[in-house]
Amino acid sequence: MQLARQLGVSQTPIREALGRLEAEGLVVKTHLVGYSVAPQLSAPIGRAL
């Protein structure tokens, strides 16, 4: 996982954080693709994430 390598952490906290963001509707998980910013968020908010 690229983000885990960039941050120097294991994949587990990244997965947990993405799971929480998904539960709050801030990101969307696409099978075999990954995560992306939820479409209902405005562009400035999405860039801030």
C-alpha cells in the first residue's frame, strides 16, 4: 500500500482509517480499484482530505 510506505506505518492503521472514513460517507471503496473521495463532497473539501 503506497500510503503506508509514504507515511512509514503498517497497512493496518491505514485500512482502519479508510474504513472509518467509508462508514462516515467521506470515501467510497471500489472493488479491485481502491478508495476515492465520495462524489457528494465538494471539490475543495475533497482536496483537503
